[in-house]
Amino acid sequence: MKIRYKKKLLNFNLFFGIAWSILATIKMIADEPINGFDYAWIGLAVLSIGTYFYEYKNQYITIKNGLIFKNHPFSKKIKLTDIKQIKKFAGDYILKAENQELTINTDIIDKKSLTELNRILGELNLNPEKTPFAS
């Protein structure tokens, strides 16, 4: 299962990628010699559009085979069964295992996916004082 980004966040990267591309094209057409700044505009465009496609394809969090992990390079993976405590702090969920900690920013998660994440985390059978999802 994938916990999705808000569409607004994804579209932000796409918009800026397109904007950088247009600016780079205009700058290259207007200036005869291509210089380092032209390559910087192109680099920003490629980086923004690349980020959009990576985040669109992989989304924010994946929960699969009993593991939860962010889809970022060098991201930590935590087994759902190893989670000992869930803290809610400033709009973030902090999942604590024995020697690991994973922070989830809920402000960038789609509403439907956040509901699903809350359901999954609520099913972990933690003590009521150790989870913000207890009723």
C-alpha cells in the first residue's frame, strides 16, 4: 500500500520544472553564447521535473510485507511489529522501534491516505498511552 502525497505538492514540482524549462529556453534563444547559468537553469528544470516523476511514481510512504518506509534514498525501514511507540508532535507522527525512529510528516499526505495510515497504525495494538489513535 502506498501513502500518497497531496496533489498540490506534486504539482508544485511539476510547475516549477516547466517554469525553469521555459526560462532556460528563453535565455538560450535570447543569448547567443551558452554559459554556465544556462546549464544551471536546465539543471533546475531537470531536477524539478525528475523529482515530480519520482514522487508521483513512488509516493511518500510504502507499507508492504509488514514494513513501513519512506520512498526516499537512504530511507529507514521499520517492521510494523517492532513499533513500540507512536508520538504525535507538531503534525508529525514519530514511530519508535527499539533502535530506530521514523518521522512521518502528515501535512504532505493526501487526506484519503492519511485516513488509511491512521487505520493501519491504530491496528498495531499498542498501549493506549503509547498511541494517539486509541479511542
